[in-house]
Amino acid sequence: LLAREIDTTPTTTPIYYTTDGSDPRLFGGAISPTATLYQGAIPLAESVNVRARALSNGEWSALSETTFSVDVPLRVSEIMYNPDGAGDELEFIELVNTSGFPVSLSGVRFVGDVEGIEFTFDTSEPALGAGEYIVVALDRAAFEAAYDTNNVRLAIGQFAGGQQLSNGGETLTLVDAAGATIQSFAYDDAWFGETDGDGFSLVPLDTAGNYGSPTNWRSSALVLGSPGRVDPTPAAGDFNGDGITNRADAALLALHFGRTIGAHRGRGDFDLDGDTDLADLAGLQRSLGSQAASPASAAAAVVATRSARTAAHDEAVGEMTVRVAREQRVAASRRVARVSIMVSLVGERTSGEYLEATETPVIRARRVRTSQR
């Protein structure tokens, strides 16, 4: 077990101590029922505040008080700070036990003295098992209505006083029952555009890494994240976060083709260079059919409550086939690259859209007649 031992210089004088913050001596001089006689090294599995007094011939010594800090293997493993849509009721923070043994959550809390949310784990909260995840929700009822919570451990309670995570980024501080810092770091909404209101969450790449660096983070594989579960590796080109790279992602790229401001993974920026262009189209072509590396167990619930933008778009494209072709033309004064995307809605004598994009923010569309025989 991860533990620390308290020891003192050997003595024949009885020493009484407590670890609950109380005085070993009662008013009047009696020994407190919460006090323990010191008889040797004391193993600690969590940080504690020890208060002790020596008792010699009926006389008590002055009170000695020390806090012993033990590293608690809890780490933030996912942050949903700005969900999609007008409301923030689906905000959550997920923690994981990174050790191989159970960890007590009693008294563990998020503190927000300057910034950040406040939340204290209930004293009746069972220990977190080895490798287990637990989710702290802003609004438990809203969370349970939106997500499939089978096999998802939700913490007792919710964010204190209706607090919300900052949409712009802030410092989060997690402390143990004795007030010792377990983790303190700041996140920033500038790290990944898709996590700032487009339905994706922040996921650390390494729970032992630098939480203050954007290089240790990525956006979640799925829209609405994967609370209470391991987040799968995102499928390359999965712009809408449904766990697979397909024609819906091609249509999304076409919608944002030529964007040079505000481009990000959720808007077709395959190579994450800040714009949506031919390089992103080429990457998408290579990745069509890719799926998230591990099963997207929450996919059904996620799709049902996905972002309004993505849901409306997917409904519009429906079942469709996409043909992508590239033409190169050499003009007298410049070379122009054109991308043509034909989207045919599957159905009897329906109409589709012909999207013609150049490497400018302008996308033109004209109606064409198609038929299905």
C-alpha cells in the first residue's frame, strides 16, 4: 500500500494522539475516547492531521500538532466545461484512481477559494476502486437524462451552489481530507476549439503528465465525451464525434471548406493547422471508414443527445453517398485548385446539392437533379 509511517523517539512516557482533529485530552483532564495510545509506527494511507499529548503522572504536556501528507492517486481524467447548446447543465468533471488499490474519497474536495468549482465528496461515498472512474456532475438529473449511466459511477451530490465551470478556462484545485493539495492546474478554452461549445470534452493524454500544458490534452473521441469510461482514441477524420469517419464527415468538411478563422477538428480541420483546405480533404479521403480504436460504448446515448448543430446537419444529409474528385487547372496568372463534392440523397427521384469549393471562404451551391432507380 501507498503509505507513510509516523514514528517518534522511543519514550516510556505514554503519548496519546488523535487523527480526527480533536484534542486527546478532555476538558477536566481525562483521556478523550477518540484518543489512541501510541505504541509504535502508524501506517497512513491518506493525509491526516495528528494531535498528540504526553501524559506523565497525571500531568499533560502541551499539545503537539502536525499534518502528514500522503500522495493520493486521484487525477482529473475528463472535463466537460462548455457543452453544446445554450445550457451548461451537462458540465462534469471525471476523476480516476490511478493506483492498484482502493482510495477513500471521504473528505476529498474541489476548492474554489479564488476560482474553480467547489464540491466535497460525501462521507458515505464508497472508496474508489483501482482504475475506477467517478463523475461529478453540475446537475445530476440533467446528466442522467442525457447519458446512458449503466456502469457509470456518479458521485453523490453535485456542484455546490449551482456553480459552473468557466467557459474561458480557470484553475481547478483538488485537495484531500486534510487539506493537502492532490492536484491543481489551469485549463484554457483556447487549447481546442471543439471543446468550447461544440460538444467535445477535454481529456488528458497522460495522468502523470503536465496538466498545465495543452500538449498533454486532446478533445474527446465522441461528442458529449465519455464520462465514467475510458475515452477511446478518436477516429481520424471523425469531425462530428460519432465514432466513425464517413460521408457525414465529408459533408461537414464541405460545409466549412475554406475556413481560415475558427477552424478546428469539429469543423473539418483534419491536420489541426487552423484552417480547412485541400490537405484536410486528402486526409479525410485516406481515413474514410475509420472507427474509434476501442468500442464506443456510449455512442447510442451520445448520438441521441449530440450537438444541435451536428444533429441538424446529419438529419439534412440523411443517408447519402459522396463522390469526391479533385481537378487542377492552370490559368495564365495563377493555379486554381477546385474541389467538387457530389452529395446524392438516397431515395426516389430526390434532389441533392452540388457543392463547389475553391480555396477561399466562399462556398457556392447549385441544385442538380438526381434520380434513384
